[in-house]
Amino acid sequence: MVLCDLLTCDPNFSIPRLYINVSKYNYCFSDFPFPDDVPDYPHNKDMAQYIKDYATNFGLEKYIKFFTKVTKLERTDNGKWTVVCRRVEEGEQGEVNSLDSSEEIISARYVAIASGHHATPVMPTFRGQETFTGDILHSVKFKDALTNGLVGKRVLIVGIGNSAVDAAVNCASVGRCKSVHVSTRSGAWIVPNYVFGHPTDLYACRAFFKIPWQMASALFENIITLISGNPRRWNLNPKMKLLQTQLTVSPCLIHHIQRHDIKIVPNVLNIEGSKVTFVNGESAEFDAIVMCTGYKIDLPFLSEELKKTILNEETNSINLYKNVFNPDIGHTLAFIGFVQPASGGLLPMSEIQGRWFTEICRGRCSLPTKSAMKDNIQEEKEEMKSRYYHSNRHTIQRDPILYNDEISAMFGAKPELLKNPSIAWRLLLGSCGTYQYRLQGPNAWSGAKTAVMKVPVPEMYQYTGIAVVVFLAIWLLYIFSFVF
């Protein structure tokens, strides 16, 4: 049973010019590809229709209880879980309101929490913010410049993640705003959604991850500089290496910066009325501020004791083995979607987590010992700390292919080159989409190989792979010439 306090997915609802920034190959379920006529980066209407079609195809609607909010989750003495929930409705502003005070109690042996890590918006407070004479909203409330009444206004975007650049471009183009400023503390590398004619996430592959991340980052930085120019030219001034942070993907931001439609400015120093002053001494007048400052993990339905076992609210970090299981709680409670993809999308990572949990529930695989899980959690925290730029947004960062390989190997679904010789080249040099995790193992899909073959392999990797093979062949012939 799935409990959900949101409305059903309406494929007729649409926000113009809103597209996902992950390609359809890496943002779909592993046994249900997007239709061929859907563009590489699906529109939000395509995404809504896809989710509805998936639920219909697998008959999932009968297992979902919409308009149902979980208010409490606790463990009983017999080891089972008690779920307390309440019927709700959506208010005029999109908020969730209780219909009545009656509660429904569900007893379950296994529970998966799939509320995700984009739970509670983070709203920063700047000195003098209470004096601002315009509107202040978080990006969770931003639909587009037309819907939010920002047309022709002076808008400040705080943050430079994917939501921030999407909002800035929308305000500059659709909203025809008088001015659009983007304020950032740490700067950013802006990656186009196409690199040499292919979706950017298709360049994430197993061969690439064999390169030390520092070298891989330097390579990627040079490619992006060749395509878009040095980021400092556009005042983006990243304080980190490209692969030390989550990628900010935008095909249009630099275009609008170049045309002076958007201006990049440093962090906010203070606010006085409609005037905002930045740390470099510059100031400007604004009618609206959009806080694209991310989210924090929130688990309001858990007791304080249970919450402290799982979550450090100050650092936004989780105490979960492979981002799914807490060693002290065990395998009966899983956290699905509490991971941040370094490239690609969250959906395939969540799916692989769900499949792992299912196999554990069925007794087909098991977790390591409690001490082994705790040691692994600490090792991965140190690894993340040494690689990623220090920020609360990077505490649950993972590379999707490496992560999915590791998890799928635990229940026999990791794609193996020797078992798939005809597509081994693709498994090494291509992203292969989500379908590769249905080539073998539990619930293998007969159409997986065909689907993998449809995922483009960038020419840059094909030529590089051929060059490496030729070089090795020449080197081996040279060695053999001395032996024989």
C-alpha cells in the first residue's frame, strides 16, 4: 500500500517551457522506456503522462491511497510498525488541510519512507530582510514568471542551482523582467544540456569513472570551457572544481548573461526597503526576491528519538547504510530517494533502492552486520567530505552509475560484461540508461537489451575507445615481436 497526501498526477496540467534537465534515457523506470517521439529532455506534460501511463500499465492505482497524510510512524514491541494517517484535501494555495480529526491506523511488517530529501524549503534570512517592500518567495512556489506575477518586474534570484537558473531564464525570457540578478556565494560551472550533440548525462559511463575524479574534472572543465568559455568571463566564478558539486545544467543562462538580460552578483549583504546591497558593494532595486536555496530533510512523523538515530538536522546528513537502512533499526524500515545524484536523475536510483528493499523483504538477500554497516557509513562520509565542496547539499551526493552498480550487485542485477558480450562496448563507454539493470537478475526484462541499444553512445567516447584498442593492439604486437 502507498500512502500519498498529494493530488493524483494530472497529465493535462502544464507549465509552458518547463522541461526536466535529465535525459529520458536516465530518468525513467528500468522496464518502461519513454515513447520514441518524446524529446531527449521531456516536457513536464510528457513527464506527468509518463507517470500516469506507468501506474496504469502495472496496475498500481489500486494500491495507492491519495489524500492520505502520515502523521506518525512508530515501532511496536512485536517488531512491527504502526502507521497513523489522516484524510486530507488540497487548499486554495496548494497546502494540505485535514478533512477531519479521525485517524486510520495501519500495522505493517515492512515500511518504506519515500518522502525524499526535498522536503522542507530552506529560507535564508539577510540583515534587514523584514524591511523589503516587495514579494519574497521560495522556488517551491515558483511556477513561471506569468503565474507568479513577475512580468516586467525587477527580480533577484538567490542561489545558482538548477532551480535558480531555470527561474532566472524564465524571468528574463517569458517574464520580460526589467532586470534579473542572480546572487551566488560559491559561484558555479554552468553545463549545457547538450555536449557535442548529445545529452550531457550520456557522458557518465563506467570508463569515465575509472579515471581519478580530479583528472576527470579537469577534462570536463576543459570541454565546457571550449564550448561556453571560461566561467569567470561571465562572472560565475566557481569556488570548486566541476565534479565537486552537483551539476548546474542550462542551455540558455550564458546566452542571457551575454545579452545582459541576467547579471551575476555575489552574496547579499543587507536589504533596506527595495534596495539590496551585495558583499562587493554593488546595490540594486528589486520588486521581488526568489529564494532558490534548496531544501532540508524533514521527517515530522517520526519520534524525536527515532529521528535523531537517522538524521542530523544541523548538517542535513543521514545515518543510513547506502542511504537506505539504519544499522540500529535494521531491514524493516527503508528510506527511498534519500540520495542526491551527481549526474542523471533520482528516479533510477530510487527504483534500484526499492528493488533492493523488495528482495530483502522476500528473504532473497540480507544486510551486512551492524558493525560493518556503521563502518561503511563512516567511510563514505569521509570520502564525500574529501571530494565534494563543503555544503549541506552534498551530504548525500552519489554518482548514479557507481551507486546503482553497487546496490544492484547485492541482489544480482548488476550488468556483467561477460554475460552481455554483444553490448559490452556500450556497458563500458555508454550510460546505457536505466534499462541495463534489467538485463539480468530478479525481474529481468526481455526488452532491456533492445532498449540499451537505443541509448546513444557519444562519438567522443567511441573514437577514444577505438583509439585505445588500436594503441593496445600495436603495443601487444610490438611486445610479441620480441618474444617470438
